[in-house]
Amino acid sequence: MNKLTKEQVSIGVMAILHAVGIMGLSLPDEYRQWFVPLTPLNLVISAFFVLRHERSPKWGLFALVAVLAYSVEALGIHTGWPFGDYWYGSPLGPHLFEVPILIGLLWLLLLNGAAHWARRITKSKGGQVVIVAGMMVALDFLIEPVAVELNFWTWYGVDIPLTNYAGWFGTALILAALLQTNPKFGNNRVAGLFFWIQTAFFLALNILLQ
């Protein structure tokens, strides 16, 4: 039997973690509470396995994008722009300025994963940026109902405002364009598969938590 490659190990670990998360978060409330606090740990482990496969990483650029994404979230929390009026609960880990510290990292990982597939759809840089933004919004349609149900965040007054999706598209568009300044960005296949693992994770929870 051939030895597993590093990519296969990384993908396998992330798939197992998310499968356990699906099972745990779909349990009744008295048991679900054991799994919800593990969400930040799942994200940190996934980030390690995604980022270790970057071929020509520009860590300064990655850090800048994560900080900008975090800053937009902080702006949203305190002003209601560009996403709408919402606040974060405790399951996503420690907060700074009322925003989970890891939220910028999550944005970076998802943008990275979407970029992997955008590069395979078109060679146009502009087209890739639009595709990344569209994929991010499509994923957010799956994320929102689950996030609200699990108290990741809560919306004031309405369930999920349309401004949220417009804000996601605009933010993703700008951040993806910034990441495109690295000509090798989007070559990480593990990041691309992480995007689909996240998609399957939230799709499953949308079904199971109904």
C-alpha cells in the first residue's frame, strides 16, 4: 500500500474533524454544548493544515488581508455597515473589539479556497475576483442559518438582512483583488478542498438542525 501523501493526511484530518463537528452540533442541546466550544480549535487545526501547503506564501499579505477582514467585521459590529446590525456570541472564541479574534483567519482560509477554484474556471484576473466573491456569498447563504442557530452571531430585529450578502460580496471582492497581487495565490489544492469541506459541513447542519 502506498504511503499517504501530506495532502491526503491534511484533507483526511480536516474531513474527520468536520464530520465529528456535524455529529456533535446536531445533537440535542444538552449534548451539543460539549461540542460548540470546540469550534475555534477546529478552525485553528484546519488553518494549520491549509497554510502548510502554501507554495509561495506571502505571509505579510495574508496577515494584511486577515486584519482587514477583521477590521471590516469590527466596523460592522459597531456601525451596522456594511453587513447590518449584529453581534457575536461566545462559541467562536475570545473577542477583541467585540469580534472573535479568529474571524479574520476564517475569511483568509475561505478566500484562499475559493481562489483555487476560480483560477481553474478562468484565466482572467478580474473574472477570478468576481467568482471568488460569488462563491463566498453562496457559502454564506449556508453559514447564516447555522450560525444564528448555534449563537455564533445574532441579528438585530430581522433574521438575516439582504445587506449582509451585499456586504459579503463587496468585502470578498476587495480582499480577493488584494490577494491577487500574489501571482501564485490560489494554487493551494488543500485550501480548495477545505472550502468544499466547509460547504458540506454547513449544508449538512442546515438539514440536520431543521
